[in-house]
Amino acid sequence: MKRLSSQWTFFYKRMFPVIWFGFIALFVLLPWTNRRQTQGMPLPVFIVPVVMAVFGYLLFGVCCSTWSMEFGTTGTRFIVRNGGVESCAFHCRPSSMSASRP
């Protein structure tokens, strides 16, 4: 099977969200652990990471969750693999389609 999909799909779908939410957690936890006992933390320290987390969750849910892990061709059909499920579809020949409108 000739692979047509990017080899970076695993990174985009699995690793990038972990890095994204890890940095958000780091941005929240560092000011919280380094604060002085006499001062309170400013509100934007919590608001901005929460907005980033909600935006990232929605973005990854809408965009990345629908991506298949591997997409390839055998010459006569397309093969799509996502998880342990494999689907196939036959190629469509553009020459068999009419360009004229009825």
C-alpha cells in the first residue's frame, strides 16, 4: 500500500494536544507555587489559561478528532485506517464522468 497521508498525523492528533494542555497547566501552576503568602494572585493568571483551554478543546475536538490515522492506495482502491478499523473505497475514474450538463 502506498501511503498518502502525512506521517505527522500521530503528532498532530495525539501529542500536540498533550503539549498544549501541559503548557496551560504549567502557566497556571507556576504563578500559584511561586506566589507570596501576603499577596493574592491576579485574576488574568486564571482567566487566560481557561480561555485557551476551552478554545483548544473545541479546536481539537472539531478538527483533529475526525482525522484518520492513515490513508493510502493500492492502485485500485483507497484504504483508510483509523484505530483498528480499516475501510476501503474504489477509485472513481474521471474519464467515465460526463462534463456536459443535461
